[in-house]
Amino acid sequence: MRQAGRYLPQFRALRAKYDFLTLCRTPELVAEVTSQPIDYLGVDAAILFCDILVVLDAMDRGLHFDKGVGPVIDRPIHSSEEIAQLHRPDVADSLSYVADGIKACKERISVPLIGFCGAPFTVASYLIEGGGSRDYKRTKQWIFRDPKGLHALLSLLCDVTIDYCKLQIEAGVQALQVFDSWAHLLAQAQFEEFSLHYLKRIVDALRPTGIPVILFCRGSSFFAEQLASLQPAAISIDWSADLSQLSRKLPSNIALQGNLDPDILYADKSTIERECKKLLNGMKDHPGYIFNLGHGLKPDMEPENVRCLVDTVRNS
Ligand code: 1CP
């Protein structure tokens, strides 16, 4: 889950000087931000500093990140006719800055580096809505009004995503996490049709590389068995499930990652320690378990509390 995020003052100091995409496009700054949480927390792996939406930058949709607003896409897509005009970018060219950032990280960081991408459904929802949204109305309308058109968009984004993952692997990432942050908008059958199908294409395309793929959905507690059917290396479970109970329903050859409620970081240190130990205890007999949060950190979380959490896991 997000590491540097917005909660580290070291990140905010850099962000005050540089625009978000400038940070992403400058390899030395990517290495700097990626290593900030490693230096501060001593976690076991680094997650590349970038964003799931850079593929929309590669597709020239006018992506920018505005203070206090989040991601904005100046040229959203509203119809099938517009989809026909989209093109598959040469990511080796348009996202070469990500490859350069990865190489800079590898020189600087000694722990494994995790690359990532957005799932086609989640990236499509940003492209359709023009940014974040409260109710994702346009995306849901499209599901019911023009499923064929939506599939054309998802299929294109899936191809671009696979190219983008391969670019990250060639540049040196040692694992890849796919974020389907808006999957919880979908009912079970819709999830299979509009998300799982494309996640399968990604997992299958990357399998020959031997790089472990971790699947995360908001809603992964609910969709865990469907995700397991794709046989990814790992599934990252959101914070709503009882992980030890859920793990009994899933094949033991898939690692589980998760799933502490990130809002616990607003509590005092003894509560953080207690809840963390409860989770670790429930998973103590599960081989390959990876401790993690069930979603991202929030900007106003205390770095000291995050460190207390990491120390508790280390000392357990
Ligand atoms: O935190 C890190 O440094 C790790 C790198 C990282 C990752 C893994 C960033 C940097 N973004 C992401 C993934 C990401 N981006 C997701 C999937 C994970 C999740 O569900 O949280 C999503 C949905 C996005 C889209 C996005 N980018 C948002 C969410 C907006 C919304 O609709 O709710 C936001 C706020 C961003 C900007 C962003 N990306 C990353 C950071 C540190 C920030 C904040 C930038 C700032 O300072 O303004």
C-alpha cells in the first residue's frame, strides 16, 4: 500500500517544490521519494513512486494532479466514437521516464522493488469520469447503456497495461501489484465481466516473466475466490474481511497480503499494537503471509504511528 504517500513530511517538502508529474518524470526524485519510507520505516520492500494514471498521460488525455483535488483528466472519454480514436501508445517511448525511475531506484535501494499498475476497470473509470468521483455515475451508466463500447475501452487499456508492466519488469522491478481500487462498485457478475476478465489477461501475459503478480481490489474480501481462480502469486485483501477465516477458503499456494484497517493508525500506540498482534496471531500458521494494510495510508496519519506498526510486526 502507499508508502511515501502524502503522510511523510519529507515527501511533502519535495512536493511543495515540484509538481506531481515532475516528480514522476525525474529519476533522481523518483529514487529519493521511493527510498523515503525505506529509510524511515525499514520495511521489507519498496513500492515505486509513480501513479496508476500515468498510462493516461501516455495516451495524451491531459493528466494533471491538482492540489486539494487529486488527479484530473482534461480529455475524458464519453462515447464509443471517441474510443475508436484512441491509440495504443508506444510505452517504451512515452513512459520511458518510469523505466529510468526504476533504474535509479535500483541503484539506490537495497530491498526488493515493487512496480505497479491500475487495473483496466479502475483506469477506465478515471478516464470516463475525468478524475475521481463521488458516485462513478458515468462509468456505471456505461455498463448498462453500452457494454460493448466499454469492453472496447477496457481491452485497449488492458493491452497498454500489459505493455506498461513489461516495461517495468525489463527495467528491474521484482514484483508487480495491480490496483483495482474501484472494483467494489461492481456486483459479482459485473466484476467477472468488466474486471476479472482483464485481470486474467494481465496475469496470463506476465506469467512467463516469472515475476510475482499481486492482485489488489477494493472489494477483494468479496471477490477473493474469483481472484484466486486466476492463480496470481498473491492476493492483497482489503480491510473488511477476517483474514484468517477467509484464508481457509483459498488455495494455499497463493500468498495472502493484508489487511489491517488503515484507520487504526489514528488510534493510540497500544491499540495499534494490539490490533496488529491480533492479525499476526490469526495468520501465524499461514505460510507466505505478507503483513500489510487493507488499503492506503491517509495524508494526516502520524508517521510515528506507522513506524510503531512496522516495529510491532518486526518484533512479533
Ligand atoms: O504512496 C506512494 O508513494 C506509492 C506510489 C503510489 C501508488 C501505489 C501513488 C503515488 N499512487 C499509487 C496508486 C494509486 N493512485 C491508486 C491505487 C491505490 C489506492 O487505491 O489508493 C489510485 C486509485 C490512484 C489515483 C490517485 N492518485 C489518487 C486517488 C484519488 C481518488 O480518486 O480518490 C490520488 C490522490 C493520486 C495522487 C497521488 N499518487 C501518489 C501520491 C503520493 C499522490 C498524492 C499526490 C499529491 O501530493 O498531491
